[in-house]
Amino acid sequence: MIFKDRSIQKLTNILIVFLISHITLLAGDDNLLWRSFVIEKKINSKINLELEQSSRFYNQISKIKQNFSEINISYKLNDNFKIEIPYQYAIFEKKTKNRLTLSSTINHKNKKNTFRYRIKAQRENEIA
């Protein structure tokens, strides 16, 4: 599609993506919803703090499948290397878990591409 007005073209593209995503959503046997809320605070140029609260619903969006809270602190060593320590507390229908993760990310950017390598180590416990 070619439009002279770019705003109409952008709006049309957004509408098409919205409609296609909802057609595939409604085509299944069950409608799902994943809602998330994030608060991010930059402590300084190297340290970042994030708080996230998320819920996943199923059974025609009538039951909570998973509810989790996460706090994440990250330290940016330089433009190419970052260390993160997220802690997650998750409540499922029949169990509760907590997870502590140590993660590092290496980025390399050139004019056309960005390459990212991430490694994670995590410990997960199920709470009775």
C-alpha cells in the first residue's frame, strides 16, 4: 500500500497487525491474557533497578495460571557488558516457586547489526 500521508500508513499498519493478532487469538479453543506492569528506576549511569508484576490468565481469561513478582538489579560495566541479578516469586494454581538468577550479557554493535550473547545461571526452589 502506498499512501501520501505517512500517518495514515502507520495507522493502517497498526490496525492490520491488531486485527491479525486478534483473529489468531480468537481462533483457538481458549483465550489467554498476559498482563505485566514494570517500574524502572535508573539509580545512576551504571546501576538500574526494575520491579515487575505479571499475571497470566487462561480458561477464557477467567482463571490465573501464574502470578509473579520480580525485582531486578543490573550493573552496566561498559557499553558492551552488563550483569543482572533478578529475583522472582511466582504463584501458580497448585504451587509457589522462587528463583534467583545471575545473568551476564555481552553486546557487540556495528553499523548494521547488533550481536548479543547472554548466559544465565539460576536456582529455583518450590515452596510447599
